[in-house]
Amino acid sequence: MDDSDSSAQISLPAIPDRQGARIIALPVATPRRAPAQRPDQPAKTSRPALWYALYFPALVDLPDSDQQQALEKLAAVAESISSTVSYHPQALICEVRSSLKYFGGLETLHTRLQQPLQDCLVQLALPAEFFYAASPTVSGSLLLARSGHNILVYRPDNLRSALGQLSTDVLQLNKEQNRRLYNMGIRYLRDIWRLPTDGLRKRFGSELVNQLSKALGNAPEATHNYIPAPVFNSDYDLPYAIEQLDRLLPVADEMLSQLTEFLTARDLCTSQLLFQLLHEKREATAVKLGLRQPTRCRSHLLELLEMHFSSLDLPAPVIAIKLDVSNFDAFMGHSNSLLSGPAATPTPDKNSNLDLFMEQLRARLGGQPVRSIHSVAEHCPEYACQQLDFDAARNSHHINQQRPDDKLWLLPNPRPLWLLSQPQPLTVRHGRLYHRQPLCILRGPERIEARWWSGEDVRRDYYIARERNGSRLWIYHERQGERLWYLHGVFA
């Protein structure tokens, strides 16, 4: 039986060398003058989209996570030619009809894109090899690209004929379905066109039928568009050099206003901002704003920036200012109570107030003076706590929130906040302990024996003592050597 659509088919050449891909142009018919449209006729629809498919066969050997990361990097390159880039297995699909006139044709567009894609594949340690095709449908372009024929099907009328000459291998069916097609004598897609749809659906399922319907343009198909990560950049060239930092605050306020609008439109917030103060013939002065809690409050950010400026020494006058933000978080709003009366009084968030205070303190004093004390699962008091800087403490707190099962081991007995760097010996007079004045033991002993494996063997009996003025001390009695008494810490 002859194919009813054979008159519209085009002959496909043999697969060219994979290193030298080329576009096969279809014959262009002589344009005819369009007949006058009658009033009772519906308006003509716009021209169909043209989907440009990029197929990367080397991605098939990568795990799903690595393949997705590779496609994201390749999509960032393909975004330079199209505003609509969608993901597909081992492939990217770009809508290029709207940009053909700008680039001067599909061949020029491909030439512009070929070298950046090959460079990106080399950076991913993959072969610099890919196939491409274009057609009015997404699935049709994908099937044409899988075949290895770098072909352009510009008109929808030629799509069925071009797809019919492709091998059934482009469908990427499972082993059982391929065996059934082979036993039925089906080698090309044009052989499938001759089969009844109901029988095809019964034998191979709806997925195959839907795929072919989408490829021919008989069914709509969704696209999984690539959305690049948000990046905010703003810069302002000053009309003259400025030496007083307070005169930069109005400019910074306007840039923060733009940032707030950017974050609000995308329902985001940020915890890291980088201001760069540019000088003439000198390196830029960087001012980093690190927040414990992501925000998009312009007044709070401006207040932190003003505190940073108050302790900043400029090496030269400022001629321009830049703001870069690349780290974003989802915005988490706070809801007020629906009740009325005293019960509706909002309760201040203690953690939020503490974060605001710590950010202001760090902006005024710098990062090194502001440190955090954390407990460590260690018996020996000298090693039972550690001091972390601002960023390390924040990351440690974030990890503990993500892993609630990994809790620090806390000692049941009280510990003083202030430990002496070197224990001070105590005096014993007539059977009583003295530290400037007599001591009264309130609690103890608590025996600690640790670090025998490190060569610093610790064997002590700890007590809580009180002076006459009411201050409490943490003292210990050695259980080896001269068995002396020492003051080790002071309670608040």
C-alpha cells in the first residue's frame, strides 16, 4: 500500500560526518499573492513556532543528577539565541521563530551557537559533539535530532513526510516494544502511519500514540522551561569624586530600593550583599553585608550599611558604587493574629530581635570581635567549648537545624561561662580554702577523668564554692601528684 503522504516527503541524505554537521535547506516555493479575504472568513492565525532541538548523545551515560546539571549549563549558553529553552532527555529545545530575522536565518544562528556549546561540553569533560534539527513541533524536532540528520523542516506540510523516513530507533522504546515492532516488519515511522490508531494504542500503550500525535502537531505538548538563577546588579557613576561616605547613603538607598523591588517581584529575600566602592587608579573597596536572617527590608539594610561606613577608611575618593547580589532565599512572611482584643497583640520574635542586634553589632565592630561560644562533646573542661566567628556559628546553627538527630552532648552539671586560661592555685590555711577570702563549698565533688590517650591525663574532683560577697567559683582538687587546689572558672 502506498503512503498517502508520499508526495510531500523529502529525501533524506545519509548521515553526515558527526564532526561536520550542516543544515539541509528545503526547496522554497514561489510566493503567490494571497487572495483577498472575505468578510465571512475567520482571520488567519499567526505563523507557527519553529523549535530548534539540540541533542547531546554523550549525556545518556551520566546519572540523572549530573545530566540535569549539564543541561542547565548548556541551557545557559542556548539562552543567548532564544528566550524559551526547555529541558528534554539528553536534549534542549529552543523556540527560534521569533529570532530568525534578528540573527539572519537558522544557519547563522547555529554558527553563532556551535562554538560556545562545544566549549561548554569540553568543560564538562564530554565529547564536543551534538546534533540539531528544527521543525514546527517540539517532539518532531527532538525525533529529527535523535536521528543524526541535521535537518530543517520549515513548513508543517512537510513534517509528516520528513518524520516518516526516520528509523523507529528515534522513539527510544524499551526492548520489548522494539521486538514487537521488528516482528511486525516495522522499520520506519512511515510504517507506523499505516497502522490503525486503536490497535497501536492497544499493543504499545497511549504513550507512543501521544508522542507521535505531538510530533505531527495533532496534540498540544508542554515544555519544561529553563529559568536562570536570579542575579541582581546595579551600579552608579558619581558626577564627581566623593570623600565623605555619608554622602553615598542617598545613592545606596536608591540602589537598595531597586533591590527591594527586584526581591518583591520574585518573592525572594537575601542574606548577602556586596557593595563595591570604585576609585580611580586603585582597587575597589568591598563592603560585605552578611545577615543572620534573610531579609528584604530596605531600612534595615541601609542601617547596616551606614554602620559599616562609620568604621571604614577610604584609600581614595569614590567615583562609582556597585551593588551585586547573587545569593537569594525564599521569602518567609509573618502573619498577624486573626483575633481581636488583647489576644491579638503580636508577640515579638526574640530570635529575630537577637539576629537584628547581632547584625548591627557585627556591622559596628567587625567580624572578628563578635564570636559565639558553642558546646563540644568533651569531658575535659579545657576542650568542652569553642569560639566560632560569625559565619561559622551561623552555618553550625543551620546544620543543627537540618539534622535534629545530631545533638551535642550536654553535661548535666552546671558549667561556668568564664573559664580561666590558666587555673590559679588556691591557698589552704588551717584546713580552709582561700581565694582573697575564705571559700565555702556548696556542691561537689564531680569527678572528671579524661584525655589519658593524649598524654595530658586529667584526674580532678570539681566543686562549686562561694565567696563572702556571694560570687560562685568553680574549683577542683587534683587526684594525683601534689593534690593541690585550683580555681578554674567563675559563674556569672
